[in-house]
Amino acid sequence: MVTYRRGGHVQSDDEAVERLCEHCGWHCVADGYPELVSQYQSHLRAEHPKAWLRA
């Protein structure tokens, strides 16, 4: 069973991290924090450019 963490680092093979967008219904689950950050930043750039500039 996979355990999802909100932020933070994955500590074992059966964990994942997740992130919700504060501006819309976008949701992401990733195997590691760097992948999650990359996907979230890409989403902000594409969908919420003003919010991305403030981040």
C-alpha cells in the first residue's frame, strides 16, 4: 500500500508525495519531492503565471 505525504521527502519505496494547487483543482502525486516541485512549477507557469512569478 502506497502512503502519500503532503510535501516532505519520500522515505521508502512505498511512499509518494502529493500537492494540490491553491488556485484550482489541479492535483499531483509523484514518487519524489524534486519531481513534484517540477510538475507544480510547470503547472503554475502554464495556468497561473502571476502566481508563478510570486512563488
